[in-house]
Amino acid sequence: QVQLVESGGGWVQPGGSLRLSCAASGLIFRTYGGGHWFRATPGKQREFVATIFGDGSASYADSVEGRFTVSMDNAKNTILLQTDNLTSEDTAFYYCHAQNAWGKGTLVTVSS
């Protein structure tokens, strides 16, 4: 059974940074082919943020391109999301997704 656990969320001022982590059990990100980050706010549909593929290549939503960086720590079987230059529009629960499994999310709040 695949379990995904996100961490690293918190409160940050506009322009700040956070690094989110997604740890997996029951799945090896590198051999499975990577994983994805999504985010959601109340009243809005969950939206795609970024994907890291098994070969280390990545894909981003237009809204985060150039500000967010997704990577994979193979030693820890973890995918990371470095979020920089955050704005209030980035406030959301951030979820990790792989192999039909979802984590419970980690909350990012950007405000002054």
C-alpha cells in the first residue's frame, strides 16, 4: 500500500520561500517514474503544480514556472518542491500524488 506524507508547509511573507517534502512508503519514486505536486484552496479545484519524472526531468504549471523547483532525493525516496518568491496566490494546501495515492497535504500560507 502506497503512503505519501507531505511536510514543510507553514507561514511565510510575500517574497519568501519554503521547501516542501513528500516521503513515500510502498513505492520508490525513481523506479516508479516520479511524482507530482498539486495544490488546492477552499472553493477551487485542485490544480497541477509540478511533476518530477524518474529521469529527473520536470514539468511545471505556468503559474509557478521560474519560481518553483521540483527534485527527487533518491537516498531518502522523497520528492521536494522548493517554492521561492511566494505570493498570496500561492496560499493553498499542497498535495503529493503518485500511483493513484495522495498525501493528506501540507498548508502553505503567504501573507504579510
